[in-house]
Amino acid sequence: MAQSRSGGAYRPEIDGLRAIAVLSVIAYHLGLPGVRSGYAGVDVFFVISGFLIGGIVLRERAEGTFTYRRFYARRVRRILPALCATMLVILPFAWAVMTPHQLRYYGGAVVSTLAFLSNVWFYNLIDYFNPDALLDPLLHTWSLGVEEQFYLLFPPLVALVARLGRRAMGPVLAGLALASLAVTLATSGMRPTLSFYMLHSRMWELLGGVLAAMALPRAARLPRAWAGILAASGLILTLAGVLALPAPRGWPGPLTLIPVIGAVLIVLFASSGPARWILASPPFRSVGLISYSAYLIHHPLIVLLAISGHEVTTIPGKLAILVITLALAGLSWAMIEQPFRRHGPLPLALRRSLVAAVAGLAVFALGGHLTKGYPFRLPQAARAVLAYADSRSPTHARCALGRAEALQIDPDRACLHNPDARGPAVVIWGDSHVSVLTDQLARALPELPIREFSLGGCPPIPDALNILQQTNAPVRMSEACAWYNKTLRDWILAHDEVKIVVLYAYWTNYTERRAFDTRAGLVLADKLYAVPTDAPPDQDDAARLAGLTAHLARLVNDLRAAGKQVLVVDPLPIGAWDVPQDVARIIWSTGTVPQHLSYPRSAFDDYAATARAMLAAAVTGPGTQRLDLSDRLCSQAEGCLVFDGAAPLFFDTNHLSQPGVARIVPGLALAIRAIAGRLSP
């Protein structure tokens, strides 16, 4: 972020625009009501950055005063001091409250942020089995990665285009902006995570600001009345963009044009008129001046409170965090940003302090990697519980598929357990929950060959895909799920040796669009839901569930018609808490191991009712059976156990640990053996 100057003149209204951007982002992350699309504040920041920094590069190129050394030195002095200070301040708090796994990955985020690659880091890290990435205090620095990657490329690009002549600059940059926008619109729906984090789908926003800087001299010649109208329109569009947009299917996308166009109109025309009076007013201008530090500080504050178990949920509490953020940002601006941004050579003491900060952070990150998160901070009992976070089956890594692998699935080569067994062949088909139990199940049924088909986040329903609750966009590569299920269905129907098909999944994950209230002090947010591929994803829930039921019933009927016995496992309880992490934290803070952790059975029964109704409607007729194993984990007296005093029964919020698997496998093995017995001659 640069000073709010264009052509050397201070633009206080741009600081006001920064204030709108940063306040909308903070309010959105706090969950304050009335800020539906505050994430768009980042897009406004990109326009401002392109306008100011890109404008400086073009102006200095035209004047013949541009040097790479001075340009990148300014970027370092602008970005790194406050960033390093924020990361150093976070360290003692992270040390005190983060588990080893979290702290280790925080160290990775530190290094990637210092290298301006945090957008790449988080894109590769955020997946189905690493939800901790979403609680990283530096997650918001992805935008710095995008911005600085742009400025690594932009000056050489300008130099290259300049060889084509002065008139080429505008058309070439406009062409690149349009190409970036086109790619974004074409891909953000199906590749939302890639589009959100990567430079190629954000470049058009930065170039929009650059093109505005190029057009500024012509814009200045517009009559003041027209300029005022356009600036006011820009302010309205920007406010609509950060306050009122509906959750889109992909961001950035078509709706992103609203705040981006609004910001472009403001930087071009708001040098006078009502929009300038508002944006240049002292409150807006003051917040804009400290916006960079406020952006850096707010997310770590929110995340560390959540990790430590003190998540703020009340409106007064959230407003208090906003006030604290702005106060700390003011201190950072005065004590860190300003000394490093003064003109002239950087004093030796400041240079040494910056080098020492970077080196210290790098040493911390390296130590965290080598020690796997400094586990000695925790008592032995807590570390023992945390070890269950890796309580997957021995065959999980080999047999569980990711969605990219699903597109190349060869069912004949999928994991086969007990390959020498002579009994009726069994297929167990479902999502990642299948991969955690099949090894134990196969050992309980040594007489039966069991072929495992497990794909994370993919219910065994052909013609279904998953949608993210927050954005209404398809889950990353979700189309692979539908293709994979059709491939498996056709393979099973074509193989007469397969006699028993077990469908097993985290059914409530796909049917529900509401949070899970444990009625024990925890409400677990619902992250996704499934929709039929042959219907619009925004259809009402009754139609959506009817479509899923019809597709599942069609699958069951096809399997029955092919002579298969179908066993469907009813919804099982989930952990709700991140059980190893939360139990370890209890031990860490209290020094005692809890006797057990559970929630009322009635909470689970209520949450599972919709999924049970779907299965009841779809799984009917001879050769089908439903199996309810929830009693292995739940009772009316104890509720649904997630920690039994000896071990976590889940290794995260919903996947059974191996001790949890051991509770349900006997019942499942008994049901399969009974079916196999009826098939024997």
C-alpha cells in the first residue's frame, strides 16, 4: 500500500476509500450484521494499490527517474516493518495457545508471508483434512502475496511494453486486464479456491487501478458537476459492493465488477464534490491512514481469541475488538510505519532491527518445522491425546482418494483387502469415512474380499455434487465426485462377482444446511451441502432433498436389479469438537484429563432426522437393509461420547479415530457376515 498520492498530490479521499475497504473486511471477519460482502474490501484495496503504485511506476518511467532498486526498497519499507512487527507480537500468544500442529503450520505461514507467497501456501494447504489452516493468524496475508507478486512482474512488464512505443501501453495493459477478467469469469465457478487466491484472477483488479492512473489527466478535464456525479455513483457502487451483495457462486466473479468499478470511479473523479467531502472527512481519513496496520492486526486478534476458547459472539464484544484493532493500528502506524517510511536513507538501527526481525522469524519457523510445533510446551497427557489426530487406518494414505485422483480412477486397481479370501465379494463405497474403517473391517471379516472405494467429501450418490455454504460455489473439483460415482456404479453393475454393496458416508454433511447444535455448549457450523447435478443449486431444500433421494433410490434399484445385496449404514454421530485438539487443550489448561466428553443423544437424533428420512425413502425392497450403529457411540444416559476418558473417539470433528472405529466395526461385520451367509450355497 502506498501513500495516497497521484502525480505527487495528496488525495485524502483515497485514504477515506481505504477506510471503507478495511472496515468492511474487519466487520465481515467479525461477523457484524449488515456487512454481507465485506470481503470485497480486498478488491477495493487492489484497485487503490494499482492506481497508486502502478501510477508511480508509469510516471517515473516517463520521467526517466525509475530504478528497480528504489522501487523495491520502497515496497520493502512499506510492507515488511509492520508485517514483521505483527508476526513478532503474535508469537508469544501463539506459543501460549496453539497446539503443536497449529504452531508448526503458523511457522510455515510466516516463511511464506515473508516471501510473499502466502496465497500459494494457503491455496495448497486448505483442504478437507487440514481445517487448521482456516485458523491460521496469517491467512489474510494471502492478499499481500497477490499484490507483491504483481509488483514483482509489473515494472519489467512496463519496460517490455515500452519498447513497442508510447501508444502501446494502454492497449496492452487493457488487453491483459480483459484477459484476466475473462479467465476469472470462466473458471471461478468450478475452481473457486484457485480463483480466490491466485494472481491470475486478481490481476484485472490491479490493472484496473493502473489504467485509472493512466486516464487521470483526461478525467481531470471533465466538468466538476459530471465528475461529482460519477464519484457519487462510485461511492454508491463501492458501498453496495462491500455491504449488500448476495453470496456468489465464485469470488472474484461477475459481481466483483461492482466494487471494482465503484473504486475506479472514486479514484478518477472524487477530487471534488460530495463523495470527496465524505471520504476526506477526518474520521474516514484517519482510519485510512492506519488501514494497513489495521488489516494486519485484526485477523490474528480474532483467530487467537477463537483458538484460546474465547471467541467473541456478542455485538458489543465484536465492536470492542474493532476498537482495539484500530487503537493498536494507530500505535503501529506511529511507531513502526512512519519511522520506516521517512524519506532518505534508512538509519542503520532500523535496518538492523528489520534484518533481525526477519531472521528471528525464520529461525522460529525452522525450529517449529524440525520439532513439529515445539510439543514440549504441553504436558505428556495432552501430547498423548493429540497423537490421536493422526489416528487414521494403516491403509488410509494408500486407499483414500483426492478429487484430482478420482478423475483417473481405475476400479480394477482400487484397494482390495483380503485378496485371497473366497467368500462373496464386498464393495464398501462412500466418502473419506470409509477409508478410516475398512482396514479394521477387513481384519474382522478375513473370509471376505473387500474392495474399498473412498473419496473425500463425496457421497455415494451418482449425479450429486457439493456446494460450499458460505459462497454457494461448488467445492473444489466437485465435478469429479459425480464422474467418479457414475464410474463406480457402472463397474459394480458389470462385475457379477460383487455380491454385497455397502454404502457408508457422513450423510448429514450432505443433507443438512444448518449448524449442528450439540446442546452442550458448542454449535458446529455446517460447511457444505449436496445438490443434484440436474437441478439448480439454489432450489429450495425440499426439492433438493427430493432430488438426492431420487438419485440414491435409482442407484439402489439398479444394484438390486443386478442381483446385489445392498447394505446402507445410517448416519453416525460426529465429534462436533475437534476432539484431540480440544481435549488436549483442556488438559493443557487444567492439568487434568476429563473423564469423558459427550453431548445429548437428542441433539444427534434431531440433526440426523433428515438424512434418515432420505435413506428410508431410498433404501426399500428385497435385498436391501439399513443398519443403525449409533447405539455403539450413544446412549440416553451418557449421550453421544466423543472422548471416553482413555482416548478420543474421533480424530477431528467428524471422522472416527481407530478406537472409535473399533466400537462400530463388530456390528457392521456381523451384518455383512449375515448377508454373506445367506448367499452361500
